[in-house]
Amino acid sequence: MFTGIIEGVGRLAARESIGGDVRFTFNVGNLPFDNVQMGESIAINGVCLTVIAFDAGSFQADASTETLGLTTLGQLAEGAVINLERAMRPTDRLGGHLVSGHVDGLGQVLSIHEDARAQRWRFAAPAALRRYIAKKGSICVDGVSLTVNEVDDEGFEVALIPHTVANTAFSATGVGNAINLEIDLVARYVERLISVPTNGLHPQGDAVPTNGQHPQGDTP
């Protein structure tokens, strides 16, 4: 799990095709990289990958054809700037929101406008994801936890403060660029809960009350 608070900005150093998929080598840039371990998870532009080799300033990770096809990693060029976040620990502050590192779909930067010292960014989002995007809710864009300002029939808008632009790959992102999107985990579970028929049963297996009484006999 991740928080959507970018810890460092690095670059794609190399990509090598192996047996139909890809092995990436990433330079960690300013990512705190002490005590890295083989097999740990690191999010690259919001995509959770597994460390399979590393040295003091870089690490390697494999990406399956599924990952390459559903995320921006499939088209990521060598030298590209990337957002990096190591997996959260139980003692970490949850400064953003819970992020799984499992991308739900691709979006696109539609426009960027100055707004005092901040910037307003509009993103296109697939219709299948827009139903989960809510005003003042959370969304993960290229691994960055952001608050949604507005939602429309095309996508959504966020405001980026100068710190966010300067300390993420947004500084190297422009209009027309593709971006990874991950919707809020809470939205997924809410939909699942309301879409699965209960057949008249309480989630714990008790009959749903019809006479004003709780299944255990108490008045609600």
C-alpha cells in the first residue's frame, strides 16, 4: 500500500525486452533509498512494481504485458521523469489517501491554467471511471494523491500548489500527455456492497428486519 505522497523523482534509465515483457532500470534520483530490500514494492508513476535487483542509485523491476498494456509504462521512454514512492510502513503518517498501486485506467492532460501561484489541471478520464470520481474526493494521478475540485462529463479538475509541481513529475508533464489513474479504494468497496444482492439477509447472515427490530432483537 502507498499514500500518494511522492517521496522522490527519478528517471527511466533503461528498458529491455525479455520474453515478450519488459525489464526496467530506474534511477532513484532523490528518493530516500536506504535499507532497500529485494522484493519490496515501489510505485513508479502510481504503478506498484517489485524490486528484483538494486544498487546504491538504481533498481530493476519487471513489468508484465498486462501492466504494459494498461498503464503508461508501456510507452515510457528512456530518460522520462518518474514519480517514486516506496511502500508505506505501519508507523508512517497517511498524508494522502490509501493507494494500492493498481492502476484502473488511463487519462489525459486536457489543459493547464495558472491560478495565482497554483495551477489548475484538467484531466480526461474514461467513462467507466468517472462514476467513481467525486467533487472533494480523492484520486491518484501518476501516483500523486490529489483532491478533486470539479467533475464534468469529460473528466475532472484539480489544483496543484507550487510544491507539488516542483517535487513531482508534473514539472515535466504537459497537455496531451497520458496519465495513470487510480480511483479511491472506498468507492470500489461501496459499489461492491450495493451491487451484490443480499437475498434478504443481513451481511452477518441474519434476516433483514422488517418490523423495526434489529436482527438481534434490539430496536434500531
